[in-house]
Amino acid sequence: MQELIDKQKALYHTGQTKPYEFRIAMLNKLKKLIKDNETSILDALKKDLNKSEYEAYTAEIGYLYAEINHIIKDLKHWMKPTKVAAPLTHKGSKGMIYKEAYGVTLVIAPWNYPFQLALSPVLGAIAGGNTVVLKPSELTPNTSHLLADLITKNFDRAYFSVVEGDKDVSQKLLDQRFDLIFFTGSVPVGKIVMEKASQHLTPVVLELGGKSPAIVDEDADLDLAAKRIIWGKCLNAGQTCIAPDYLYVHESVKDALLSKLVVSIKEMYGDQPLENEEYSHIVNERHFDRLVDYIHNGNVFHGGEHKRENLVIEPTILTDATWDDRVMQDEIFGPILPVFTFHTIEEVVEAVRSNEKPLALYYFTEDEDRQQHIIEALPFGGGAMNDTLMHITNPNLPFGGVGQSGVGSYHGKASFDAFTHEKSILKQTTKFDFAFRYPSSKTGLSVI
Ligand code: NAD
């Protein structure tokens, strides 16, 4: 590892990774590599998570193309030094902000979108002019091996290298000295990453998780709310960091919404989701058993069936769980949706506030004043009004958490910013000098 990092550092110091042309060439190279290997990528994702071609294409491959195109389109503009205004006291000088690459960066990725979440931060690293070491998740070995194979064969390891392995490898990497660490994963491991980074005061971006609420108010369009909540909850079998974790529905529309949720499940996954080849599997037995235990934390309104040999769990709606149950203590990260009711929105505000700041929040109401109230009353990473997940797909919206759901953000320009140090430079004139700043000098303007 030390030898790899030394090599990357040496390359970074040659300046080769910094020119605009080099960054664009590397982004295009990565895009072509994905394009040429779409079949192998789809195959690896099918083996690791039983991802359907549709889900794998939209949420992993297509997502990366959109992000690469967006970065290529605007990178030149982002890289330009920006001039800032100078106060009167600074007359004669120019204030400039230069966009400097950090240097050698580390990206640690999770297993749930194992291709996209590995490469999406790497795009930021490349756009920023850095070198990068990527550690994919060991829980999705087919995707991890494929990434290692493709990157090793096509990129100079001194520029972009994949190191495969489990948490021990991850910790060894974290013991090295990087210039920036970008981590996507769970809250407990995020704390380990931050602690390790503190040894060298390495800056970190932490993209973490948590419990993201969906709220449906009395005036919401219930058909659309049901469809969009089930889509957001069941994509990748609920193994999505910004999936609606639990649902609060206004008491007066609870029954109507619950039946529409069931209709939406049937429309999207059929009467027998366990047999549906397009429905993602749970990543491993440990997570499967954890999720099945949650099903006993309330009354099953719909679903609840599961098959351990295929690691598949039906989309499940749970009523009558409490905040003391494990299903409400943990991030669910699976296709189980506990449902609670409320009479006034302040009950929901209080419940959400009494927990960690969520990564996402979704509020369904036609009333813009109510939307504004929730946006202002509750801290959360980001979210959507009358939708789920879609905020993550707009490259102009920075994506990240707040508090325990994350530190920093990325996507589009925010990815470039995350991997770029803003170096402030004052360019002073030598044509004249203000005397007043010097001790015991006369005040006034002295022209040299
Ligand atoms: P995880 O934290 O277990 O693992 C993430 C990475 O860290 C993996 O590469 C793993 O090898 C490594 N790792 C695991 N334990 C480690 C340790 N003790 N020390 C050092 N490295 C270690 O997370 P996961 O299970 O892969 O992913 C699920 C979590 O990630 C969920 O909480 C989810 O919400 C979150 N997530 C967040 C986002 C986001 O963008 N905010 C996206 C996807 C997933």
C-alpha cells in the first residue's frame, strides 16, 4: 500500500493529472470502458444482488453516463480561477481563488449500488485532478472483481488503482496518509473513518445513512404518493440509502393509502414477488435474517413472505410497530415499511426531531405553505416534495447528509468541489503602498 501511495504521490507531483485535457481524456476513457463492458457489468450486478437489467441500467450504468456527461460539459468553467471583489483597504490588489487538486485520494464504497457508488466519487476525483485509490465492497464480490480487473487493465495504477478487500484491508488503507478520504457506508464505520482520518487531519467526505421518513398529509394525491413511495422503497429491495425508511400518514387517509400501497406493490412486482426475476435479492444471509426479524416487530398488513434460499423478502407493510422496536431503532435497509399515523403535522416534526438528522425526507402534500413549513422545521440532508429518490438524479443538486447522516456532499459541481481545495491568493500591487498598516508609520499613500 505504501508503495502504491508513494507512486501516486510522485505522479501527482509531476502535475500530469492536472491539465483540463488530461481530466477530460480520463473521463472519456472511463465512459468508454463502461460502454464496452455493459454486459459484464449487468452480469456482475445480477450475480451479486439479482439486479434486473432495468434497475442496473438506470441506477448504476445510465446514472454514471449522465454524471460523466454533465462533468465534461462544465468542467472547464469549474476549473477556472475565480476573481473576487476586494474591499477599499485592499485597493490595488486582486483576490483570486484557484481550484487545486488535493493529491492522492481514497474512495471507500458500499455494496448496495456497488458499481455506481464506487465510480461516482471517482469521477469527482478525476475532475478535480487527483489520483485515486478505490476500495469496493467485499459483500458484492463479482462487481468488486470486475472493477479491479477493468481498472487494472486500463489505467496506470499510479493514477487510478483498485484495492479489493474487507474491513481489515479498509483499515490498513485508512492507516496510510491520503490527502482526502471519500467514504460511503454506514454510520458506525463512518465514525471509524473520521477517527482514522483525524490521525493525519485528512479531510473527509462521509456519505452515510439513517432513517429517512416519508410523510403523507391529508390533502396529498394518494395514487401518486402510493406509487412513488413503493417505487422508492422497493427499488433494489429497499437497499437504498435514501429509501423511505418509514411512513407517517394522516389518520384520515390511512386506510385509503394503505390499500393503494398494496395496489402499487402488485402493479410493480406482481402477486408473487418472491418469484419475480426482476426483484432484487438481499445481499447476504446476515442482512436477510436481520430483516426477517423486523417483520415480527408489528402486524403485517401486507407481504411478510420470504425465502432464505433465494435471499428474497416480499415488499412488506407493517402496522403497529413502536419506536422502541428494533425496526425503528435501526436503519431498515430492506423492503419493509412500518406505517404510523398522525393527527397534526407537529407530531411528526417532534418524532423526526427526536432522532438523528435524516439523510432524506419526503413529504406529500399539495399545500406549498405546509411544504415550506417542513423544509424549515426539520433538518435533513435533502429530499423531495411529492416524490421519493428523484432529488439524487438531478446533477445540479448537491447530494449529502447532515449530522449523523453525513459530512459534505457530491454530484455534478459538488463532486468537483468535494475533490478540490480552494486556494485563496491575494495578488498585491507593487506600484504603491499604504503606509497605515505598518506600526509607527505615517498614514497616507506613499507611491514608490
Ligand atoms: P459499511 O459501512 O458496512 O461498509 C462500507 C465500506 O466500508 C465497505 O467497503 C467495507 O469494506 C468498509 N468497512 C466495513 N467495516 C469497516 C471497518 N470496521 N473499518 C473500515 N472499513 C470498513 O456499509 P455497507 O453495509 O456497505 O452499506 C450500507 C450503509 O451505507 C447504509 O447505512 C446506507 O445507508 C449507507 N449508504 C449511504 C449512501 C449515501 O450516499 N449516503 C449510499 C449507499 C449506502
